[in-house]
Amino acid sequence: MPTTEARTGEDLWLQTFLSEERFCPTEPKTLDQTGLPLSVIESLVLKHLAIVGTASGRGIAESICLPFRILEEVFGVLRTRQLLVHSGAAAFNDYYYMLTDQGQQRAKAFQQACAYCGPAPVPFREYVIAVEAQCISTESPTDKELAEAFADISVDEQLFDMIGPAVNSGAGMFLYGHPGNGKSTLARSITLCFGQDIWIPRVILEDTQLVKLFDPSCHREVVEDNSGILKGQQYDRRWVRIRRPTVAVGGELTMDNLEIRHDPVSNVSEAPLQLKSNCGCLLIDDFGRQRIEPSELLNRWIVPLEAGYDFLTLATGKKLQVPFEQLIIFSTNLEPRELVDEAFLRRIPYKIELTDPSEEEFHRLFELYAGRLGCEYRRQVVAYVLDRYYRPAGRALRRCHPRDLLKQVKNYCKYKRIAFEMRPDYFDKVAVSYFAVVFGNE
């Protein structure tokens, strides 16, 4: 772990980026400011060379995401210890490096201890500070910001007034109602209310254990544009700038997903869902249909929801207190009280029902999706659909119907090589199969 001098340098570095209005991890200037012991950097350098054979100093720096000027010092130490040698000159006063026989043996020992090779990790302590600086509880979305976030979906004023306080509370919420009324879509849009990107480490180091945090399946990286703004700021490349995350999980959720998962072969760990969703939203979709009992899942989160922190166990057996700073959204087709007891419902103070749309809202949804899919909205055609397929059968309106029906009409027109239009006969072609297959004989 870092020495006293390293922690002092680390504190100076933290003060530097926290003094700014928005969090941005400043590029470390010295080895101390990385917060990492020399052995961690040494292992990454040697393992990289063991894989590629020969590499320039700047190439190694690019691979492990540390500044070249810091690694120059490390290269000097490793050359003195006869672990690597110069194999030729490179551009910009650099050299190509390769391992000695002793270096090969050392690299092999590092690989056997931990197979990870890539960007250098960030000390866990710095990750905690980053979460505190960027958590959603520091944000207070207004009705204007909610309107912008929900611009692509239909949300009436009454629903706005329920969602707004729930989002500002950061205390979590239940979204419930009939299937097809947009609970998942609404939940995924909520993260947009908070705006602003966040920074997360690619990999975290604690107690000699590496825990991968950045996950492309959960995190959307903000790619630097041609203006090179981020380079101009000289940010720490061990961190990645992402959109505030919305991590969604459905029926596949198990208790293992909520713990640090360790691979005994590579000796590398994977962060659980609640860490990946910190500073964003964690959506438990189709709640009540998971492989685990709702009560088991909720009991696991009673303390974190109230305290704002969770306890995880590293592969070494060490207990780790981690920040639990996300908006948890439970989306379900069932009544919340059918799933959990009153004690837990009190801990999720906002229960919001997404009801069936009114006929006027149904028209607005058709208009919205017609514009999005590329055809002219025709109100009289929607009236025809209502008279023909809804009122006689007593069929309930669902928010997904306009989108689904228009998509099927578009596919029909594409198949027939005809113009995509809202016409009664086109809806007749698709409605029979849509309602018969999806809704049976209702």
C-alpha cells in the first residue's frame, strides 16, 4: 500500500481536483501522487513487455495509462535491477525496452500471482472521494430538466409532479402498473434528469486486490472530440469519463450479482452491480420475477438504503465499506404490497403507478411515434383503430401499443414496397396478428 509520502502526495492531488467546480481527476505529476506502490507499476510494466516483447517507453505509458515522465523513473529502477534493457532508440528522446532473462522470470511470477495487464488501478480511497463528489444527492433536477429528460416519451403533468420529488429525494422508488405502460422506458430516462458526465476508475486497488469497475455493457464512455479538451486538462487516464449510468437487471438477477466476484484463475475481481451504478440509477426491472425471493433481495439492501453505504468482501476476506450512492428503481407489474412487507415499503417512500393512457394521450403517443418513425400523423386513423379494435372488445389502452402498431405498419409497407402511411387498411393488416398473438382473445 502507499507510503506516508505517497498519501501526502495523494492528498495534495485530491485537493487539486476537488477545488474545481466539477470533479476531474488531475494527471499525477509524481510516483507518490499515483497513490500506488512501486511493485504494482513494476508488475504492469513487466507483464506488458512479456506479452509484446519490445515496446517504447511511451508505448508502455499509453498501455498502462500513466504519464511517461513518471515511468521514466520506474524504467531507471528496473534497469538498475537488471530486469529490462534498452533495445534501441525511439523518437522524442525515448527508448525501446525489452526484458532480461531475470525480467522474464519476474514477469512470469507476476502473471502467476495476477493475470491482469492494462490500465493502472486507482486506490479505493480515491474512488470513494470521487463518488462523494459526483453522487446524485448533490443534484436537484427541476421540472425543466425533467421535461428535457422525458422529451422522447409522453409524460403528463400529474406524473411529472410525482416523479420530480422522488428523483430529488434520491431515496428510491417503485414504478408499478400493467405491462406495456412504459415503466422500464421511464426508469431509463430518469438518469438523464441529473445531467453531467461522471468519472470512474477503470480498475480499483484495495488490499492488493484488483477490482474491475468500468464495464462497457453498463457504462457509456464519453469519447474525446477533436478539440482535445480533455487532453488539454491533462486528466488522469486511469479514469474514464462516462454518462451517468443506468444499470438495468431483470429476471437474471441473483445474490452473486451483488457481491464482488473473484476469478481464482486470473486473480482479478469484478465489481457488483451497485458499485457499477454508483452516481446513477440501478433499475431492478420486472421486480418479483427474479430467481431470488423479493424479501431476500430487499433484506440485503435495507441497511445500504438507509445508511448510504454497503459492505462487500474481498477475495482476501477483508470487509470493505463501499459507497451506496444511486437511485434504486424497482419496476414491477405487481402491486408493491404484494411483494414486500410494510417495513420495507417505508424505506422506499415513493410508489408511483403508471396507469393506462387516456384516449387523448393515446393520440399524443401515436403522434410522437409517427414523427419518430417517419410518417404523417393522422388523427382520424387513430380514431378508426380505437373504434375497430378497442371499444368493441373492451381492450385496455397501453402506452406501448402506438409504437408497436406503427412499427408493424412500417414493416408491412417495407415488405409491400409501398409508402409508409397511417391508413386504416394498413392497420387492419397488422392489428389482427398483433392482438391475436400478444393479447389472445381479450
